[in-house]
Amino acid sequence: MNEDNINLNNIKVLITEAEIQNKLKTLAEKIEKEFPINEEICVICVLKGSVMFCADLVKHLKNMVQMEFIRISSYGNETKSSNNLQAIDLTLPNLADKNVLIVEDIIDTGLTARFLTDLFKIKHHPKKVLFISLLNKKCARQVEIEPDYYGFEVDDKFVVGYGLDYKGYFRNLPYIGYFPN
Ligand code: IMP
């Protein structure tokens, strides 16, 4: 990415705020089909990137929801995955026999998704785990894994906004954008 391009004026919108907000309703309907309304869900927000998506998505759920937060880092300050996951905080309550919804911002190489899926199955023994991601960068995949549901497929460009950052910036944007070369 050209560092001279990295400022708010150069961002091109890829997915609008309205498109995201509409998609939240569709995704919530899918979740409702998996977890009936009379069942509780423990929603796991994978920080920091999924903060906006998770916060908006849970507003559409009619179940009793408990929210938990874990923090993993894979990018550092770069635009390519370091392939070196850093589990910063994986503290969680007892999830045995619970419905768990893992909420991610984007699946890129798939390493984080693989790590989390394995972690929940091996360590937490939930009743059911559903993995949802706002974005899916299928073309960048290094391990074979797909979310149960995702909002939008994106091609191999670095995106920012709606929780996703570059060097800590741009998470506050209500849309998803990118910096053209
Ligand atoms: P993965 O382990 O390579 O699938 O990467 C997962 C994490 O990398 C995501 O949860 C994001 O935080 C970050 N990431 C991947 N692609 C992008 C991007 O295009 N923009 C911003 N962050 C990204």
C-alpha cells in the first residue's frame, strides 16, 4: 500500500453504511434459525476488529444474549497477515453446553478462524458453535475454513472501516473502504 495515500480523503467506499445495516438484518434472521428464540446465546466478540459489527448485530437478536470479548492480533501494523497469531486475552466463562456465536470482522488467511474454531471445540465444549464474519476474503485463504455465515465477499485488497483498521486508524468509519493505488 502506498503510504502517501493513507488518509481519509483517499478512501474509496466499497460497502456502504446502508448495505451493512441491511445485511445485519439478514444475518440476524439466519442466526435466529440456528438458535431458537427461547435459547440463550453467548456471543463472543473478537476484538478489536469486530467491535462495530458485533455491537450492531446483537441489537437484532431476540434471544437472551450474554456478550464476551476476546482479543487476538495477527496483523500488527502491516497490511499482510503476520501468520503469527498473538492471543492477547482469551479469558472466557464456562461455556460448556452453551450456544456460542463467534463474531469476526473478516476471514483472510483463515488462521484466526481455524485457531478459534479448534479452541472452542477442544477447550470449551459448547452445545453448538456458529462462526459468523462480516467479510470473507476467500482469495487470501491459507487454511481450508469457511464461516457458517458471512456478510460480504471482498477481493484481495486491504479494507478499513466499521471496526477494521490500518495502524489503529479508521475503525470509526460507518462503511467499509479501501485505498486505491
Ligand atoms: P486471518 O487470521 O488472516 O484470517 O486474519 C484475521 C484478522 O486479520 C482479522 O480479524 C482482521 O483483524 C485482520 N485483517 C485481515 N484482513 C484485513 C483487512 O483487509 N483489513 C483490516 N484488517 C484485516
